[in-house]
Amino acid sequence: MSSPVVTLRPGQTPLLVSLPHIGQHIPPELADAFLPHALHVEDTDWHLDQVYDFVPGLGASLIVPHHSRYVIDLNRPSDNRPMYPGVNNTELCPTRSFTGAALYRDGLAPDAAEVARRTTRYWQPYHDALRWELERLKREHGYAILLDGHSIKSELPWLFPGRLPDLNLGTADGTSCAPALRDVLAAVLAAQTCHTHVVDGRFKGGYITRHYGQPGEGIHAVQLEKCWSCYMQESPPYAWDAPRAAPLRPVLREFVETALAWRPA
């Protein structure tokens, strides 16, 4: 299932993997409003399609967008409420990068009408497809699991102090999935020795995890945020780094296979 906005590859298991920030396209009609550096879309979740290339082979569903998070952030609520109150956040239609640098030319940042237009054009179709697939999986299997996959530069002082752990499992402080699922996924991260990790630390899960994770209704959602340093170069041109990625890939495969093997009580 594909459209100009989103591609959904339905699977045969209860698991849906969402990669909402891998899109890089900025429509030509929007490009002139951005500052030149913004067109390099540096805050993309680079290479996650390659990181998770094993997912379809395991029978999981996969949903990906085509457009950059600089057009609209699919992991923010449509009412633009901040995800992490009290600290720096980027908006539904970001006006600053993760370094705090302005993205738009003076006076050309999107106004309320433009944000509403982008919400209808880009945000809503992704969430319609995501919701449709979760409902299908729940009908067919009795429950659904949503893995929201993300990646980020390991050090971004404008957003957080110090260096992030390599692997960040978010479950909205245990509310977005069954405790047993959180426990078995956390155990996968605890058992490996190549990467640091944390559960419900700085990144507890964004809008997708918090909104769709309704374990009482049979939908269990988790977010996994990975540092770029686990698998790629953290400076332009943000190249894939196979030696760095080699220890990560079996951990992620075990993580996904553990989610697939889990069953609700």
C-alpha cells in the first residue's frame, strides 16, 4: 500500500514497525522558505531502512513516510503540545533543528494556516495508515505490537545534557505496553554488552508510542531510540558505517524476534 505520502507493507504477524523520521523529501513549493542548510535535512533518522531491513523477512508490517520531519513531525501531536515540557522541544512543523539553529528564512516560518495544511496533507495520511494497520493486526491476531524506531545524534546540547545512552527503550513509563513486554525487551538490551542502554530515560516515547499504546485495548507500543554512533558517521555526509553497525544488527534482530515471540497473558 503506497501513496505520495506513506508506504505501508502489511505483514503476517502482530508486529508493526514504524519509522516516522526516515523521509528526506521537501516539496519544491516549500524549499524556498527554508535556509540552505535546512535542505540537507540533518535531523533525519538516517539509514533506518537499512538498520531494519530484516523486518519484512520476519513477517512484520512496516510503515515509512516519504517526507522529511522538517515538513512535519509525524511523532508530534497535531495540536502541537510539547512532548517534553520544561526543556527545549521541536514543534509539529519544526522551526529549529536539533542544534537550535533556525530552519526558515526570516518571516517565512509556517503560520497556523500552513501548519494546518501540512497536517492534513502529510500528517493525517500517515496516522490513518498506521491506525488502519494496527486495527487490522488486532482483528487478525487478537492484539498488536507497535515498535516505533528512531535514531539521533549522540550529543545534542540544545536538547539534552551530556551523551545519550546508545539504546533508549521508551514505554511512557510503563503505560504504553504490558509490563511483561517491557520486561522481556529490556532484558534483551541488558543482556548485550556492546552498547549502553536505558529504559524510560530521556526518551520515554513520543506521540506515536503514547497515543497508540493502549495495552488495556490490546495494542502495545514501544519506542527504540538509537544513537547514530551505533551504526553510522555522526557528521556529514552521515555515511553508513558497517563495522559500527555489525554489533548492533544482531541485538536489534533479537529485540524484534523477542517482540514477535511475546504473547499477552
